[in-house]
Amino acid sequence: MKVLQTPAELRAAREKLTGRVAVVMTMGALHSGHEELLRAAAGQADHVIATIFVNPLQFGPAEDFDRYPRTLESDLAACERAGVDIVFTPSRDGMYPQGTPTITVDPGQLGTELEGTVRPGHFAGVLTVVFKLLSLTAADVALFGEKDYQQLTLIRAMARDLDLPVEIVGVPTVREADGLALSSRNRYLDDDQRQLALGLSAALRAGAAEHRADAVLAAAQAALDPRIDVDYLVLRGADLGEVPASGPARLLIAARLGTTRLIDNIAIALKDDH
């Protein structure tokens, strides 16, 4: 496994790879969910590139960029276990040698909704770094977790609208045995907060047991612990557009537990009773 730090090193190594190449983009602090992404990538391609970069463009001024966990040694061990060929670990200056980019990717209207309402500018930062990493890796397929469903949806739209020569694949959310979605931010939770956090997935499961839009939201809201500080609990179409009368949809939740903010979502199958 090669560990590379500069774009020039990455390009040179990429030129030597033959066959189908997959990329998994991360900010490090890898957990079992990331390892599942890496294993899925290995099943989709002849070679796997993993990127580890805490991207400053997607953090707001009051967010946790400085305290975001950096665990490179264990991250590299996880990549090696998963059979990764190349790990790209650039510095901030390596990725943005001119400082903050003056040209970024506009996420459009969807980028201002849901997470975009709470985190203005977040998705412009995400799409910009994803576009750059797709360019640097020249990957044939890129895999992203469904836990960050709005991010996945916007990346798919970017690839489609800008005719990027890459397949975008979503990988189902990996959960703890008790239902909590794996997240690098879970380590911030104390014991009481972690117990309370189980209410997010419980609310989603309650909603998913229903099949009419109004019943989905009502069931999810009824299952929520009132101590959970909810940013949003919404039902959207599978593409995060309008809710269809029937067919696939998505139930999404974001909530704060102390100073930690968690997101989760679940697929919904709506049925038209009329």
C-alpha cells in the first residue's frame, strides 16, 4: 500500500494503475462504516484509492474543524486491512496551494435546504473537494455512504449535470447493534447522550413502518424522545425533491445532543391508498 501526500505523486501512481479504479473519500477517523465502504470498493474495482483529508471548506466558522479527530496511524491500518492500493493524505496547502479557492461548485437550491440551512456553504465545500479528488484520482467509480444522504444526492447530481466520467455508488448505512448509525462524531457523546442518540434511529424505524406520508411523519415524531433537540425531521422524495404519492422516499433527521450534531435517514416505501 502506497501512502502519498502530493497531487503530483498521486497522478504518477494513478497512471500506473490498469483496469477499473475505485475511490473512497474520507476525512479520516475511520470506523467500521468506512471499512465497509472500502470493502465495497474492492468488490467494484481492480484497484482502490482512499483519500484522507479534513476539508476546511466544508466547515463553518463555529463548527468543529479544529477538534475533528485526526487518527492517521489507525486509519492507515484500516486501509491496509481493506486491501487499499493507494492512500492519498494531502495537506491543506497541497490541496489548496493558492489558499481558499475562488472557484467552487455551486450545489444549487438543494444545497441551501436541510443541512444547507443549518450549515451555509457546507455543500459548496463538499462538492468542490469531491470534484477535485475525482479529477486527481481519475476514478471510474466513487463510493459514498448513504448516512450522508443529502451529500450523496448532490454528488450524484453534480456527476450527472457536469457529465463527469464516473459512476457514483451509494453504500447502505452501517449501524451499531443497537441501531446507532456509525459516525466519527459519536466519540464526542457521553454515556447519557449516546443512549439518547438511539432515539434518532428509533424514530426513523417507526416512520418506515408506515406507508402513507402523513402517517410516516406522525409515527416518527411520536417516537422521538422530547429531550432530543431536533433540527429537522422531514420526508422527501428519493431524490430529495417533492414527496411522491407512492414509491420510494427518504425520511431524514438531524439533532443535537449536547455539543454534538448527528444526522441519520432511512428509505421509505410509500403506497397510495386511493
